[in-house]
Amino acid sequence: KYLLWQQAVDKAVDTAARDPNPSMDSINEIRGLRDELIMNPALAGAGEEAALNLGRRILLHLWEVAANELPPSVMYGLINTYVACLDALSKLTPRLPAELTALYWIEDDRRFDKNVVDALLRYRLLNLAELDRVIAKALTAGIQNNKQVTILVIHLIQTCVLKDSLFTCEDIPAIFEIFSKMAFSASASAGVQSVPRPAQEIPPIVRERGDPYNMRERTTSLFDEWVRAMNNPEAEKQGMSVLVKLRDLELFQHGEVTDYFFSRLIEISTHHCLASAIEGASAAAGLPNFRPQDITLNFMATDALVRLVTALVYNGGGETILTRFLNIFTAVIKRDADERVGKFNARPYLRIWVGLLSDLGTPGKAFIVGRSPLTAGEQASDAITSTAIRYLKICGVFLYQLQPLSVPGFAFAWLELISHRSFLPKMLGPLPGTAVAATAAGTAAAVASSTGGLGQQPSSVDGALYFTLLAALLRFLEPYLRHVDLPESIKQLYRGTLRLLLVLLQDFPDVLCEHHMQLCEVIAPTSIQMRNLVLSAYPKNVHLPDPFSSNLKADLPPETQITPRMVIGPTQRLPDIIASKVHEYLDLRQPAILPQELANVLVLKPIEAKAHGSNYNVLLLNALILFIGDQAKSPSSRYHAAAQDLFLKLATELDSEGRYVMLNAMANHLRYPNAHTYYFSCSLLNLFAEAPVEVLKEQITRVLLERLLVNRPHPWGLLITFVELTKNRRYNFWSHKFTKCAPEIEIVFNSLSKTFEVLTERNDEESPLST
């Protein structure tokens, strides 16, 4: 539905643009389309991921249309329309500003349109600190002469800072510092030199290590005292003395003072740690086989900082202090990574993060000073566990801001953090107080919870947050894997990601089961093994029958009647207007031209195709395939024949690339025994049998075979589908020419055939495997 709405807006803009003096009717038409989307009831019911995807698409399209030359009134109405829609989406998910700001790291000159950035900032749809780093990097990355960037910076200072006071120069320190240097340089343009510079608004970061709050010495002295206390046998007594002094100084009564205090502590602790690395390198430089990573760092100061922060949090500061610290901490990491680039050392920051996750998630460690608020009884234990979980969730939100797309130099440390034993098991573990209840409920209830319908509530602490972090990692790897451009660093990160997925597959499969479609959509098409890892996940209470048993029928397991749990259901993913037409076709086989219309809607515009690496809207096609399968549900459904007809006609209408995307969308549901696995297995086999052309059968075989040729694990549904295809005489598989088109291909098929025969004979002689 969004695509149709977007086309309507573009048409209205085009009509208004052709008129030298656009009438109010033209402007009102654009505003009416804005209200149409904002007031749509379906928007309020959209899931968080759907809202984020829609927001990203709107901003990318806004860059495209704002680059055109339009009358000022039309341009204002256009930008206002799209930004108002983004504002409506931001009310569905607080993560939207971070997602929109992350798009500004894309190398696209159109992103710096001053009118678009201004509107987004006024609606608070961009993270100003992050945007500051993006623009500063653009100014120093060899594009100083880029007129649009310069115009944007001048506009931010003249209009947003000096005229409208939307923010101050202290809020954009990196831009202001670089711009000040440009203004004083001999080569500066007249426009740059003409910008007035505020006399009293020089941010602390620009000052020569100044002391704006006259606290530098006191902060250093207090932290030295705290470090000594933590290494003293009477740590609790001396630590309490330091906390009392901090309270008497009222450091946490004023936000700016608190921020300066934390930034100074981070600077001291990381500098102490890195200084020990320099000393260690000097001492070991002459040793044989010396490697920089072998240097042992001194983490005394960083560990003391962690203990101070957790003590402040658990002794009254709570979420407010934790949020302020993490806000400063993430900003320091981003700034350090941007400034040092290849020389950036993430180890001190990693140590602080690991300490925070460990101590915040284990309240007993945090109460090193003062009185522990724990009281006797199970209820008190649950309360403190809930508190610890809230703190870990806050850490997860700030970890998302440090995702590899934003801070590539922190990628390895970030991967270690999201897979750390102090974070991953607690995010994906059971909710507080539910473990005992789940055990008492019995096996049947556990199975229903694991494999039940779409309305079930997740049993993990925050699987959605962890999925967001995992998707951010996969999104960073996607362009490298899609173009098979793997420097050694990316290869190592890829191997680490595979290991993380293996841990999730073994210990926390639910997060992979419930989000399998979204994960497959951010995994590169070439990463077949990674996709297999996701699709091989199955709930722990589900038993997988042996796929090589000669007695197995795909519809035998009772779980094939149960719809798998999905965070975003089939009806939520597909636009209403397309869903209604598909439902009508399944019911009445009308309109007859629907397959052709769908094939046309699925094709992207050239500029969008280039950005997405495909000529087709993969997300929309995935949603369409799932919706059709979910409506038909089973081969005995009244919609089954119409669904198979629609699949066949759609495959005929699409070109080779479109068919490949469509068949992969169907194969992505070949997972553990459930209703979707059963139905899409039957659908692929039926499509093979009814295919009017040989090339369609060959493509079906290709999609299945390329998933089988990679290393294990292989999804259960994939195995039973390919075994059925090759063994059932109805499909006459071995008679097709593509199985013998080349000696190499013939060898592969013969090898697979012999392997299946051996496994089948072995399993007939032995008891069935339980995998």
C-alpha cells in the first residue's frame, strides 16, 4: 500500500511542479495524501520492525525527490508531507531517529539537503550527536569543496543555532570545530567567512582541555581516592567515604556537570589503560615473535570506573545515572573511533562494557559499598532481578548505537559484547519468576508455548531487542557478502557471526525461530550457510523425525498442523490493498490479471534497485508468498488450488531473477515440522510437477540444491522436500536434462543420490534418529 501511496504523492508533486504558479489545490492534494497515510488505522497496528522499514524507505525516497528542482511551495509541501509521516512512525517506535540517522552514513550526496535536514531536526527525528559526526566526517573526508555540505553547515549555524536557537554550538562540537578552522583558512569561501561565530558558545571539546566547571582537579583527586579504596582491604568503608563526598559536592544535581564528571572519569581511566599498552610495547619490542595483541594492559582504572558507576546506579542513581553515563560513554567511543581511525584501540572500552554488563546484571557484585537493599524472601529476589534486567536493556539500547554500521572500528568488540555470557543468556533467558511456572505447567503447555500461534507472548526477557542487535550485525556484513568482497577483517567477523548463530541455534533457538523471516531478509543472498543456520532452528520441545526414513511422510508429524509463532504475522507484513486483492483471487480467481499486476508492482525503480542490490522488492515478495501460503494453510483447504495456480502464474510472469527470489522466499519456510513447512514443501513439489517449462524446474532444483551443498546443519524441511523430489516417481526427477547437463553436475547429483540411499538403508536397519 505504501508503494501506491508513494506513487500518488509523486504524481501530485509532478503535476504541481509543471505549473509555474502552483495553486493551493495542488498543495492541498499533497497535504491530503499526507493525512491519508497518517490517519490510516493500519499504521497504528504496524509492528516496530515494519515501522522502521517504512521509515527508512520514506527517508531514502525523500532524498531522491528533494534533489529535483521544484517550486518552493511544492518543495515545502513535499518535505512537510514525508516528515510528518516519519513523525507519525516515530510514535510507534522510539528507535526511529537512530535508524534514520544511521542512513546518513550512506555515501549519497543528496543526504545533505538543508531543507530536509532542517525539517527532520525540528521534528526531533535525527540524533544530533550522531549527525554531528556524519557531517564532520564529510567535511574532512576530501569533500570540503562539496557545496551542498557547506550550505548545510552554514544553514545549521545561521538558522538553527543563531536565529531559531534549536540547539547550541555545544551540541555540534565536531562541526563547529572543523568549520571554525575552515573559516580562518586562507582558502575559505566568502560564504563560510561571512558566518558570524558566537563568542560565548565555544563547546568544551574545542577548548584546550579547559575546565569549564572548575572540577578537573577535584574529579581527578576523587577518582584516585576511589581507585585506592577499591584496592584496599577495607574497600567498603573507604568507598563509602568517597560516595559521601560525591553526594556533598552535588555533582548529580546538574546535567552538564554530571556529563563533564563522567567524561573526565572515562578520559582518566582509558588514558591510564592505554599508557600501560605503550609501556608494554616498549618493553617487549625486542622480543622474538612479538605481536601487539599480546601486550597485557593494566585495567585497574577501568575496573574502578565500572565499580563506581554500578555503585552510583544501585545506591539511588538508578536508570537516570546509568543513562547519562552511557550517553557520554558511547559518544566518547564514537569520537575516539572517528579521530583515530586505524589506530583506534577498543580494548579499554570493551573492558568497561564487559564490567558494566557483568556488575549490572549481577546485583550482588554492585553492592560493594553501602547497604544492600536485598531483603529476605523470593519476592525481593524477583524484584532485584527485574531491576537488573531493566539496566541490561538500557545497555542493549546504547549498544545498538555503537553497531558496526555506525562505528566500524568497534565491530569486533561489539560482537563480543552481544555474545557475552553476561548479556546474551540474560536477554534470551526466561522472564523473572516464569521458570518454575513453566516447569509446573507440564510438557503440553511448553509445546504450545514453543510452537503456538501468532498471538502468544514471548517467554524471553527481551528477544526483540536482541534480534535488533543481531540484525544490525547482519546488515553490516550484507554488502561485503553480497559482492563477495571479504578482506581478512571481514572474514574474521563473519566467522565470529557464524559462531554466534551456532550458540543461538543450540541454546536459544526461539529467537531464530520467531524472527526467521526478518533475519533472512538482512542476510546476503550469497550467504547460504548463514541462512541455513537460521532456518535449522527449532523449539526445544519439538521432535524432528528422521528425514531419511523410508516410512516418513511430510504430513505425519502432528506439529504440521500447528502454525509457527512469528513476531510479525503474515497479515501485518503485506499492504492491505494487495492483501485484499490476493484474498479475492483465492476466493473467486478474480481479477484474472492479478499475477501480471503483482509482477509489475514487485519491480523496483532503477535507483532503488541499485541501493538494494536487486531489481525486485524482496521484502514485498517475501510478504506476498507468506500471505498466500498462510491463507491456504494446507492442501485440503478450499484456497489450495487457487494458491497453487497463483504461484504458477506468478512464476511464469516473473523473469529469471524474480523467480529465483520467489522460490527462495518459499524455501525460507522449509524449517522444522509446522504448518508452513508442510504447505510450502507441498507447494514447491507441486510447482515442479506442474511447471510448463524446464527452466522453472531447473531453478527449483537449484534453490534446493545450493542449500544442501554447503556444510551442515540443513533445515529438516529442506531435506524432506529434496528427498521426496528425487525419490517419488511422480516427479521423474532423474530424467530431466539439467541433471546431466555437465559432468560436474552429474557427479554432484550421483553423490547426493548415493548418500540418501545409504542413509535410508542404515535408518531402516537401525532405530530412527532423534535430531
